[in-house]
Amino acid sequence: MEERQIEVTALEVRRALARTFHGAESPEHAWEGSVGVGDAVVGVDVVPREGGALVHARARSIECTAEPGRLARVLASENAELVLGRFAAKDGAVDVEHAILAGTTMDAVEVQASVWAVGWAAASFAPRLRALVTDAVPVPRPPQTPAARLRDAADHVEFTTRRVRQHLDARHGGFEHHPDWGFHGAFGSARVFVEVLPVLDDSTAVRVSSPVLSQVTISDELALRLLALAGEQPFGAFAHVAARDEVWLQHAILGDDLDPVELATAIDAVAAIADGCDDDLAREFGGLRYADLG
């Protein structure tokens, strides 16, 4: 029965993407194709897991021979620049990947947006990544998604924010709200923040994040640990914010037709990972957990 569900979901993924991008089923992926941005080729798979399958999109950004610790530090920094997706090191290269829930709550626009975001980031960040890993100058500025230029982006954000508030009230009895940081609530020694951002033309993203460590200096060893921890989970990217000496865990979902199951899954995943690793990371690498900030 499980295999049948996976097969049907993969077919739905191909149907959703066939109407939007150039691609088809391939020997290695449920779907593979281009999104019309640069030369990036995106592969999409339906991945079974306990609790439901995932739709996983991945695209190669650059080939890279940088020393692993150096590369890990670059990716930890650049993850802070992404909204949808995360950077991952694989087989001497840097990929961009993003996973969403596959199942009854999945909408075609979620698959399309995830694939576009992965392909766009892989192509658009490639010149910047090459410069950062080779010390080339000047380093290109981080690219902005098209939504950053929309005049009505604030209206889309406000609409999605109202829906987020409704879901948080229904499931968690409401989060606290800060005008600069968004919604936030405590989970063990961690704290989870939920904010709405414009992304992909007239769409929004709901980013769930947690400050895992504060007052910490990034090192090769810490960056490698963060990269390895992220690789153990389908959701979440660790981002180092150098201006504040902080490490955040973050995962974003599409705000269009926001489903409470998707939002709850993102919150639960970020909370579990952050609360599960902050003690060990602080003990080994220094810095303060959120609970230590007083």
C-alpha cells in the first residue's frame, strides 16, 4: 500500500511540473528538468519516510575543490541568504536542496515553487559561491528573489501573517509576537520564531527558525558539525549570522494556501532539532543557548 501511495505522488509531481517547466521522468529521478534560470538542472524525487513521503528537489550549483572546513564555513554563512532551500556539500560540489511534505496537503504550486527556488538559487548564487571559496574579488552581492522588488509584497505578507496567526492560535494557543522578530514560543531550552517573507513574485514564505547558539565564533570544526547535523534531517539549515555571532536553524515553507499540517511539521522539526542539539553544541564549541540569555 505504501509503494502505491509513493507511485501516485510521484505521478502528481510530474503532472504539476510538466505544465510549468521543461523536463520529464528520468532514470535517476521522478522528474528532472530546467526552470529557465541559468544552466541549473533540478532533479526531483519522492522519498518515503516514517510519517509520510517527502518531495525533494536538488540542483547542482558549483563544482568545488575547497578544503572541507572552509567550504562548511562558507555554506553556513550563505544559508542565511536563502529563504527556501539550503546549501549542501556533496561529492566535491555544492548543491541547493529543498524538501516539502508529500501527501494530501500537497498543492501543485508548492512543488513548482520549490523546484523554481532550488533552480534559481543554484544558478544565481554560483558566481558568489565560486568567489567565496577561491578568495576571488570582488565577491558578487547575494542575489535577491523577484519578490523583493514588488510594490505589493507587503500586502501578500500581511495576508499570510493573518493565516499564520490563526494556525498558531488553534494549535499552540498563540505565540508571542514581536514587530521585528515575528511570532515566537518556547520549546525546552530553545525558542522558535515564525516570520513571513515575500518570495517568488507574488508568493510568500513562512520561515520557522531558532537561535541555537549566541555569542559564538564560527570555526571549521563547528561549521562541519552544523553541516553534518543538517544532513541527518530532511528539514532545516544551519546559518551563521556573522554580524551577531549567532547560529540559527531555519526551514521555510510556501505561504500560498498555507496548510496547518505543514506549518506544524516545520515548527515541530525545528524545535526538536534545536532543543536536541543546543546543549551539546554549546558544551563543545562555546556560546550560549537561548535559555542562557536571561
